[in-house]
Amino acid sequence: MSGRAKTPNGETHASRSQRSIATKGKAIGVLIVEDHAIVRDGLLSLLEDEPGVKAVGQAGDGRRAVELWKKYRPDITLMDLKMPGMNGVAAIEAIRAVDPGARIIVLTTYSGDEDIYQAFRAGAKAYVLKDIRSEQLFRCIRKVHEGQTLMPPEIAAKLADRLPAEELSSRELEVLRLLVQGMPNKLIGRELDITELTVKTHVKALFRKLNVLSRTEAVAVAARKGLLRL
């Protein structure tokens, strides 16, 4: 019985996978990044059975993922988040530093707001959970390959709640930080060496961007969204 050859990093290439890759022509090339061997093998089997898709490599950690990405330049990368050494977010950032157009799908068991935020901030094009059905995964792969950014509705809702509608400027963040400390406009102006009228302008902009109507609400939203690390 022939087995799969494995490298120390856990990359596995079955001979049948190589035959599949050779016969699929211009199939979508996918790099699998996952630290659990059994999950990698499962994803490999799925890719081998799907027309028009092929596995070009596998990595068991983020550092090796970056190396293989540079070597194979895959069309799509399936990226886990929690891995030893370099994690998924750091690997996404490293890959996109080489090619900002790299198309990376986060495939993970984690659905926390911070995980979602960090993944998309790093440049992920889609974020799906490992309990996704195989046909949904392949639909996602093809859509991202076409240039789309995809999120399930429940994840989109979490991301919308995590981020303000517009990015806050550095000055607005300074004003917000002082609001959290309970300072009135006059003291904020004195602290930042700006006029009270300018402070009022920044506070009005904060309220609009955070979609709030009061200072108390602004502080609560800032805390919930993790905008400040006090």
C-alpha cells in the first residue's frame, strides 16, 4: 500500500492528488493552512473530488504557509487562525505584504468578534466556520476567486457591530479617550490645546460615526467595540 509523503511541517501530498492536479488544467489552485493533520487530510480529500479545484500545497503553521504561498502563488488560500508559531492573522499580513491582491479565506472554528475583525483587517476575503457544508465552501472558493468578499449573515452582523461606519481620525480618538475619562469640552480643549468650538466639532463627528446621541452612549459603544485600550 502506498502512503502519503509528509514533511516535518506536516505538508502532505498524496500521489493521487498529484495525478489530479496534473489533469485538471486551469483549476483553481488552493493552499491549505491548518495545524491539525486530520483536518488537512479531510480538506485535501474534498478538493480532490471537486471538479475545477486542486490542492497545490499544505502547511501546518503560518510561517510555512507564507513560504509555500511564495513558492506556489495559489489562487486561493484556506487559512486557519489559531496555529503554533505564526498565527493565521500574521500569515495573512505577511502574504498580503508580498501581494495585496492575495485571496485568502479564513476557515476556522472561532467566530468571536475580535477574530473576525483581525482577519478582515489583515485582508481576508471571506470568513467561514469549519462546520460549513462542502458545497458552501466550494461556492465561497469560486466567488472569492472571482474577486468577491463574502461573509455569512451572522458574521457580517458581528463585524458591523465591531466596527464604526467610518474610521475615526487620530484626533477624534484622542477626544474620545478624554470623553471616557469624563472630561468636559473645556478641559478637553485645554488638554489638546484646541478651542472648545473645535472640541464640539470633533464630538459631533464622533456621535455621527458611532451612531450615538450622547456622551454616555459614545463611551459605552467605544468600550463594546474595543476602540480604546485604556
